[in-house]
Amino acid sequence: MANLLGFIIIMKGMSKDLNHKNKILTILYIAFSLILVICLWNIRESQDGIPVLNYHQINPTEKNPLTVPTDDFAAQMAYLERNGYNTISPDQLHGFLVDGTPLPEKPILITFDDGYEDNYQYAYPILKEHNMKAAIFLVSDFMGRFDNYLVWDQVYEMSENNIYMGSHTLSHFELTPLDHGELVNQLTGGKLAVEWKTFKFCEYIAYPGGFYNQLVLSETKKAGYKGGFTVYNDYVRAGDDPYTMNRIAIFGSQHLVMPRFWIRLHMAPVVGRLERFRSRLIEAGYPTLAELVFIP
């Protein structure tokens, strides 16, 4: 009898172990299936998608999300060159969207917002080393006024050497809350300042914070811009509106720098949807749950 009870206890223990293993295998299977679906979906979504990278500061000292360390930026540019990417200008991207003008193989647009002085000191030499084009969107009132921003001589030099200079408005105000007069002032003032200092047309804008509405789009067109950039994390594709072009934000990080860059470059639609899902959780009143959503 004792032996029989012992056998039953052992069998129950084995049954529990098996159930536990089955649960683990089921979870792993579901996770693998989801990853596979996401990867396949991303491959479909990324076909013919053009990445537009969005940077801010590039330097070796500051530690914040908007600053990519110089060595990391150099490694990212080397990766792009090594893997056959060809940098393009905003005009080339506009021509593709509006007129169907062909682009080089694996096109990519590299952009910087605000006009920080370190763009000239650190990013510009790296871009020249790899013979790459880029675009900087300037907050024109900040140029030569604050210590960590570009001066106009630096702006002019870069504009003569494959760096397109666009507008990030006059004062970096969020555009959507502005009254009509100040909205026009921000759009036209930023544009005219860049044109005055570079002797070139300023025809593209990056909306501060990425915010826009129909009035902003209407006045952007009236001001003479040919296109505008948001911070909506996705690729630019044929048929997209040139006044709401997507960009992929590249942040500074202390961990898994190149894997994070690779994911954002190659899986931008997935990253964008994760970001928007987390934002909706926060808006719905679930900030703790939102923190569990990992954003590369």
C-alpha cells in the first residue's frame, strides 16, 4: 500500500512537471510565432520604403537621449556605407514622391534638427569622410546666439559641401497652438533667414516636435516650402504626402547601441507602432503597463 501511494505521488509530481513544461513550450511557441509574423510583416512593409534618419546632437560628452556619442555616430555611418546605402538630398526625395524621379539603390536621407554646433565639429567631418550628404534643419534665431548652436559661417560652409540647410522655424515654437500671424512669422521668418545666410532657397521644413494640423500644412505651402518632415516613426514610400514625410528617430544609448540602430533602421514600422501603442496606454491611464512596452 505504501509503495502504491508512493508511486501515485511520484506520478502526480511528473504530471505537474509535464504540465509546467507544456506551458513553457506553449509560451515559447506563441512568442516565436509572433516574432515570425512581425518579421514577415516588416519585410513586406519595408519594401520600397526609404529611411529618413533623424538626429540631434553628436558629441562625446553629453549623456542624454538626444545626443548620439561621436564614436557611435561614426560606427552607424560606416555601417551604412559598408552595406551599400546611398545618401540623398531632400530635393531628390521630393522628386521621387512628386515626379517619380528614380533614386539610387538603397537610398537614405540623414537629417539633424535644431542646428547644434557639434553637428559641425563632430558629425560634419564624419559625413565628409564617407562622402555623405545630409540635411540640417535650423532654428534660425538660435544661430550665433547661444554657445552650443552653429554660427552662420559654419552654416554657409556646410551648405557649400553637400549639407542641405532647411528650416526648423524661427524660434522652435510648437506650430499648432499659434495664432495665424505668429504661425506665418515662424514659417516665413525661419525660411528667409536661412536663404539670406546661405544664398540658397530653403524649401523644406522640419516641424518642431513633429506637430502639424491642416492650417500648418496650408501655411507651409503658402510660405513657399516644397515639403515638410515629421517625427512619425516609419519609412517614406511612393505616394506619401511630401508635406508629412516620416522620419526615424535615432537616440543616444549606453547599451546595445548598434543592435538598436539596426532595429530602428530595418524595422521602423514595428518600432513606430510600438511607440504609438505605448502612447495610447498612457493616454488610457495605464502608465505602469506602458512601461512594460520595450521600445528599441
